[in-house]
Amino acid sequence: MNYQPDQDGYYGEYGGSYVPEILYKTVENLKEAYLPIIESEEFKQEFHLLLRDYVGRPSPLYYARRMSERYGCQLYLKREDLNHTGAHKINNSLGQILIAKKMGKTRIIAETGAGQHGVATATACALMDMPCTVYMGATDVERQRPNVERMKMLGAEVRPVHSGNKTLKDATNEAIRDWCCHPSDTFYIIGSTVGPHPYPDMVARLQSVISEEIKWQLEAHVGRDYPDCLIACVGGGSNAAGTIYHYLDDERVKIVLAEAGGMGIDTPHTAASMEIGTDGILHGSRIKLMQTDDGQIVEPYSISAGLDYPGTGPIHCHLYASGRAQVLAVNDDEALAAAMELTRTEGIIPALESAHALGALPKMRFRPDDIVVLTVSGRGDKDMQTYLKHAASMGIK
């Protein structure tokens, strides 16, 4: 089984490039440019130095002793929450802005849900002295206010989106409309492994530094470079793609993806698109999608703004359809309980997105010698308002 895209950007049945005519040349130019740029020594050197000296990589691989005892395995946490800006998103934003500059683009746009990608992109634009516009659903603007203020402080223009459910899908719609109006000078930094080819592959490659580090960090910790199991949360799928990238062909490694169950996959209030979705096209690629029988998008729901999206990137849809990855739906209450457990057990407050990955642990069974690596994709500062709102149900006094 091949887990990399073909020349047209398809992962099995999923992927491709479905774009309006006005963007065709822009996307084709990017297809032709991204691999030569990424594979050039000049890019590699500049990107590596930024990851090391600006982002603070490598991010630690932390042995969670008390959580390991609780779940009967050897649990390691990949601490992407300790990166500059507080999440894995900065890896991708820095990589894409370097590509944008080498392609001669002078303006950056982005979409964001939880705000972490928006902050990362605004940070990269401040560093590179480029104007930045971030589209964000009005609902997310309210529930992720700290990140909105960070983006503004960094010099970005944050445009609230009031259409649809006022969340990530709608922000992406508006960003694409902007891109259609300014195709020649604007580079759209997509924050996840979604969108038309080459975005899913480009984002996965830029985030693959996560699994690259896991390999040598595990070798140092346990004397082998692979785990028995990898766990990551998945909405669009960038942190998950980075976590699993260098292990896709290693059948010794089980891949578990935790998607947002919301209030339950048997309710209308969910974002578990791989479990309940059907094949369709959204934002430029063929994916598993929450939609009606006549193809209208079903509004997703999750307590986590970063997972509140009606589909999942084509990489992960292919892994699910082929059986390479196991997908577990983690509901809001399970994610909240998992966040509290990590906070009180290891002293680490995770982002709500990461809490969904942690919420997969009680649904699994391990052997004592199993090496499990779970990516904590972001820190929980941005979600404090939500955590405090649910304090009683989380057992916080």
C-alpha cells in the first residue's frame, strides 16, 4: 500500500485539486514550485535554523511516568506545546512563508479555528515583514479571544466571518474568496492537510519534523527508533500527519487518530467526519465529509475550535479507508476529563485539541512493555475560558 500522493495529489480515492478557474494557474505554479524549493539545500538550511533557533526545536519527548502507570504502558508525550507560539502550527507557517517569499508573493492570508495557526502565521509574517490577513469564524473569535488579541498585537488583520456556523469551515470559505480576488500577489498559508494538491503533501512534509525527531529521541530513550503505537488528534490533520509521516510504511507501528465526537456520533452535534461522513469535495479536495444526501454541508460541532470542521484531510481519509489507521471518536466530556487528568497527573495543561488525543487512551488496551507516543499538539492557555466554564464537570474546585 502506498501512503504518499500520486502526481495528481490523490491518496487512493482521496485528494486531488478542485479549484475555480481563476485559481488554476496559481495552484499549478505552486505545484511546480514547492518540491524544488523544499528539497533545495538553501531552503533546508534556512528552515532548519529557524526551527532550531526561533521555534526552539527539537520539542521534548517526555516520559509521562504517572500516566504510564495509570494506563499500563510506557507513555511518551511529544511536547509540541512547548514550541514558540504554543503549538505545532509554527512549523508549517514558517515553512510556507519561506516558500511564498521564494515564489515572489508579497501578501499572506490564512484561516484559523482555535487561533493557533492564525497566531503562528501572524508570527511568521511579523518575522518576515509581510502583511497578514487572518479569517476566523465569529464564534471562534469569541471563544478564542486570547489568540485574537495575540494576532492583532503581532500586526495581523483579523477578519471575523459571520456566515454559516461562524467557525473554521466558514473562515476557510472566506479565505478562498480572498485568494480568488488576489491570485497574483497573495499566498494562502493553509494551516492543515486540507485543500487542493499540493497543500496536503506540502503541509505534511513541513510537519514531518515531528516524526523525524521522534525516531532519534526514541532511540535515545528506549534503544529503538519506533513505538508500538502513535496517537494524535485529527481535525484537518496537520499534527497527526507530522506525527506519523516517517512511520507510514512501518507496519510494526499502530496509528490511532482521535477525532471530535462532540456530543456523540449518534447526535447532530458532532465533527466525527471519518466515522459518519461520506465521500465528497470540500475546499479543493475529495475527502470524507459531513453532508446531506444531496451534497449540502452538515454543520459540525465540537467543543474544540481546532477540530470543528466537517471533513478530514485526504491523507487521513486514505489511512482510515485502507485500514492503516484506527479512528476513535472522543466526545466533549471525554476530552475535558482527559485534559483534567493530564493537568493533575503530569502538570501539563493541554489544548482542547490535544485533549481529544488523550481521550483516546481510556478506549485502548496496552501491554506493560508497549511504547506509546502521543502528540500534545498545543498548550491550553487559549482554552482556559472553556475549561473554567466546565470546571465543575471536570472536578475543579
